[in-house]
Amino acid sequence: MTRLVADMLAMPFPPSVLSGYLCQASEGNPFFVAEYLRTAIDGGLIWRDLRGCWQVGTADSRDAEVDDYTSLALPGSIRGLLGQRVGRLPPEARMLAGTAAVVGREAKVGLLSELAQLAADVFEDALHTLLRAQILEQCSPGTMRFVHDKVREVAYAELAVEDRRAWHGRAARALEAQVADSDAGALAELARHAEGAGWDERAADWYFQAAEAACAVFSLKEAERLAAACLRLCTDGSRLSIAARQRLGASILFPMGHVERALGMLRRALDQARVLGDLAWENRIRSECVTALIHVSELTEAKRELEQVRAYSEQAGDAPLLFQALASQAVICYYEGDIQRMRELAEEARPLVGQLGHRPNVSAPFQLLAISEWYSGNLDGARAAAEEALELCRATGDRLNEARSLTNLSIAYRSLGRLDHARALVENAVKIFRAIGAQALLGHALGNLAEYERDAGRPEEARSLWAQAEELLRPTDDRRVQAAFALDRLNLERCLGADLQHLEVRLDEVEKTLREIGDELYEIGCHCARGHFRLARGLSARDELANALAMAARSGIQPESQNDVAAALRRLDRALAAFESGQRELLFRGDHIDDFPENLKAWLRKNGHPLPAGDAGTSTE
């Protein structure tokens, strides 16, 4: 398709969005491709510049997006051609084509027969007519489909509005008794027919049920579409609209990484829930607001809202809500660097797990304990807690937190020196995050994989993974994740020979963000990175090390612990010791050469980076 479009426009590399849209809309039909290109030209999405060359974009000079193309009308030439084919059909066949168009691209023969309400012999004749006219084709035994979706669109457009509503109503009644509550696709079809019949309230309810079913299998993009459809049809401020906003914010947009949008949805739901006077529901939504507030670094507001949630949960004896409040409070302590308090809160939440059943996020205390044990240097404890979290996630079918547990477990195994096992765990997490559409978490996991590639002496692969991760994280609103990612990448690029002055400018930006959001643990990493930059420029890093050690002490992290923060402290201390003792020949770009993995040293030598002569057992090439 890309080559076909390139030839038609004399454009070597047409935008992938354009080629992808044409591939889907035309289904490979060259005539349809040409007609859609003409329509895009008429719509101003494709135009000639002063040199006479075709350009793709919009009037406001931005790149055209999928929605710009899908908003284009069906080309008149195609509509006319297909309209003639449908118009030439006998009345019964034309009516059956309209019935099939209401059902969708594909339809079961039994359903078509039930909806058409024709005599058996008349129905058979009409169906064979549609097959001979290549309006329909049999795609599997007992199932028909339109030969092209544009044929279906035209057949649907030929129906009078009253007929469309009547057919949609019949289809909804026929499907209602057959649909299972857990079948997102069938519920969505039922909702579509109810909407087409003009039954807005029933359609909204079915769209919500479909969104719930899609959430249950972590089909987040589809769940977003279905929840939005529910909100479009239901009465604003109704219980259904509040539930849809709550689900869309907490269970769909948030794990997709759209934290600001999620928070906006949840705040609106909270405002509307207050009007109802349902304190339990109000505080459940408030608790979900707290989670979003933490991730946009509004910790003061998060703490204020959390006080209300905890007070209500303790007064009402609401164990699930108290559990969530304790977990959120522990996360705040983590970001503020209070690892001891974080552990205490996780231990306080742990006994409540047995009262929660198969609720999402029941693994939270074990996830938090794994992190706190790791920061404290208890690697076996971190591994045990992460494995307990993983087992609980798998038992409850919580795929999102299963992948998080795999990531935490990989960190423990990496610190224990079991790198191959750690890498395999992250790769499994990547598969899950990708499958469920959790873009921000997928980006973070790819960043972890990049570090393994770096240490294995494959920096090109590491850079490729970082680029993929950066692309995934760019649209998200989680400043903390973005800053942490940027810091890790800065350290990688410094070791691989990137321009130090440019990297230090980026480090300034990261450090400013981390101070604004109050993340002490990653601020320690910033001080260490700054120290290495100073050593690389021949300056002392004594003040940076002192600041990093002071912050680590406040967080209860000992420099001898086996975790990344302590390792960063030791790395800077070793490099500074060589610098101050006059052994600067042992330093490479601010790092002690003994801190480079052997595979990475081999790559650096191979790519023309002369390593220090003090690198025992190696040549400086």
C-alpha cells in the first residue's frame, strides 16, 4: 500500500498514517485508493507546494491524523458506483442487504432470517441474489459478510431513518437474550443496536457493561471507547454517568498513562457523587483521586484528601477503603524518601488482604514491602515479598499488577546477580504491558531492558529500547516517571560518549522537576550524576557526594546496601577517591573504570573509546 500511494503521489515516503488509513478504507482496491486520494485533495489534506510537489498536512500546518482522514466523506464516485449496484437489486434482495448492513460487516444467516421475517424460499432467493451480485460472500459456514465495508456503508445509507431504527430495534431484541455479561464485543454490539434504535438510556447502560467487560480483560483502548459512548448517551449527573467517569478515570485512563485526564474524570465524578450524598461511594472515588494526585505530584492535596478517606473508612469499618488509604499513604512516603514509614504502612495493610477477595490491587502491600526491603538491602526479603505479590496477582487474575510484580522481582534478582533470570522477568512484563495497552508502564519496562542491553555490551540495542520507551512516555502526564526515565538515560549516554555539556543542560531540567515534585530518592540519583559530570570536567564532586549521602541517610538507605541508590553512592565515592588520590587515569567520563561491566568495556574499546591504562588486564587500544 505504501508503494502504491508513493507511486500515485510521486512521494518517496508517504506518511504512515495516510498509508495505514488508505489500506483500511480501501481494503487494497486500487480504484478505491485513487478515489480516496482525490477526496483527501478536495478536503485540503493533500496539496501541492510552490514547487508542484504533493504535501500532506492540514491548513493549520500540523501533521494530518487518523481522525482527519476518517472524517472525510465517502468519495462520490464510489458512493455512486456502489449505489447503482445496490439499487439494481430486486426489492427483497435490497431489503435483505439493508438488514445485513444494520447487523454489521458480518452476520449469521440465522440472525438475518430472523430479522428479515421473509418466507423461507423468498429469503433463500434473496440471499443467493446477493451472493451472485457479489454484495455478500460466505466467509465461514453459516456466516455472510459484505465483500467490502463500503458496500455495507452504501446499503445502510440507502435505508430510510425509520427503517434503520426498526431494524436496529429488532436486532437488539434478538441479541439481548443471547449476550453474556462478560462478552464485551457482544455487549458493545447490543449497545450499538440500542443506540441505532433510539433507546439511549438502555444503550448507555449496555455500553457501560461492555466497558466493564473490556476492563476485566484489560482491553483498555476498547474500554475507553465504550465508556465514552456511555457518557455520550447517559444523563449527566446520573449514577450511571458517575460510575462511567469513575471507571474511565481509575481503571482505563490512569493505567494507560493519561493521568491528568484520569484526574479530571475522577474530580468530576467526585463532585457529582457529593450531590447524591452517598458517602461510601464518594470516598471510594476520593481514594482513586488520591492515586492520580500522587502521580501528578500534587502531594499536599493528596494528603488532605487521604485524611478524609482514612477517617471515613475507620469510622465505617470499610476494610477495602482503609486498605487503599494505607497503600496510598505508603506510596507518598516512598516518594518522600521515608522508607521506614512506608514499610510500617505496608505491614499495617497486609492483614486486610484476606478481607478483600479478588479485588484489583490486593498485592499492593507485598509490592511495597518488596520495594522497602530492597532499599534496605534485604534482597532475600525483597524477592520473597515480590514473589508473594506475583502469586496473589495470578490467583486473582490481576494482569496489570502481575506485570508490576514481575518488574519488582526482576530488580531483586538483578541485585542478587541473577541477570539472565531478571531479564526474562522484565521481558514477560513487557509482553503483558503491551497486550493490555499500559503505555507508560511499558515504557518504563523497556527502559529496564535497555539497562540490561547496556551492561551486556549492546549499547545500540539499549539506545533503540530507550527511543521506544521515550516515544511511549512522551504522551503521558506522569512527570515523576518521565524524570526518572530521563535521569537513567542521561547516565547511559554519559558513559557512551555523548556530549557532556548538552547532557548537563538536560540534567538541570530533570533536577528541577524532581525538586518540584518532591522525589527525594531520585534526587539522590541526580546528585550522583552531577558528581560524575564534575569529575569528567576535572572538578571535585565532594559536595555532591555529601548531599547525596545526607539524603540517603534521611531515607534510611545505607551505602553498603544492595540496591541501585546505594550502588550509585558507592560508584561516585570510588570515582571521587581515585580523583582525590591523583589516580585520574582510572577514570573514564567521570566513572571509575572498574564500575563498567566487561561487555561494555569491550564495546567501548571496539568503538574507539580509549579506556584508562589502569583497567587491569586490558589494552587501551
